[in-house]
Amino acid sequence: MARQKRNAHPGQVTFPRKGLLPGWCIGLRALGTRVGQDCVGDGHPTRSRRSGMERVTGVGGVFFRAADPAGLASWYATHLGVDPAPESYDVPSWWQEAGPTVFTAMPSDSDHFGDARHSWAVNFRVGDLAAIVDQLRRAGVDVDVDPETYPNGTFASLHDPEGNPVQLWQPAGADLRDPT
């Protein structure tokens, strides 16, 4: 995470990384710093400080092909608590807790996805990895817990009923700090 660096002039803040990090507008306003139009009503940045580029505000959906979409939606709801897509515009979509998200491309020969038939993977943040692994195993889901604890947390891997890789992540370290 980038740290604030005070300049010679009170109230000015330099950001060593490109753009503002989510939540920094709230923290900067609390310090009495003027942040201008980079922040929207909820205090999160939508515009990069350096480039002026408009930014997305988060992941709005994950879409993928499935042989049995209804069955797979039911599996994710039953085992992981992910609400299925609403059937009407009057029903809200699944809301998730705010937190760190990694969005990255990986080499075409990466073994992160299992066999070559799979070109995507989803990683869900969890509050208690041991508890959800136990819950999944009691339901008959095969889960492989990574024995190593990394600076950014602990991980477990499984596959949904169609063989798609799913990773569970209990964040630690810098990823636990609220950027505000």
C-alpha cells in the first residue's frame, strides 16, 4: 500500500503510486485535505490523480459459460453463499463486502487454472478459511488447503461441479488494512 508523504506545504499529499487507492479520499477529507473532483459522493476515487483517467469502481459481475447454468448457480449459492443473478430488475444483485481484489492476466502456460481447458479462475475472499473448508468438506466437496501461509494470507483450492477452479483466500498482512 502506498503511504502518504507530506510535502513542504501543509495539506498537500504526494502519492507514490499511480492514482488514488480506494478509501483514501475519505481519509484525506478527514485530515482536512482538499481532494477535488477525484472523489465521488461515497469518498472513493473514480479518477486517477496523475493521469486524470476515469476509473472503474469495482467488479460488477463475473460471467462464464456453463453446461448447467441453473445447477451451477445453485451450487455456488448453497456452498459459498453467492446469490444467483436476479430474475428481475426489481431484485438487487449479490452484494459482497468491500475488500482487496486482484485483477491480473497470467501467462498462457500457467498451471494456476489446472488443465488447458480452463482459462479463468475465481478467487473468493473469506473471513475464516478453516471454517468454510470444514463446511465444504462436510458437504462432500473436495478442498485442497495450501499448507503454506503467505504474507498476504492463506489459501484453499477446489473445483465447482463443472471442473472450474475456485480459490478461497483469507487475507492477511497489507490486504487486511483498510486504505482509509
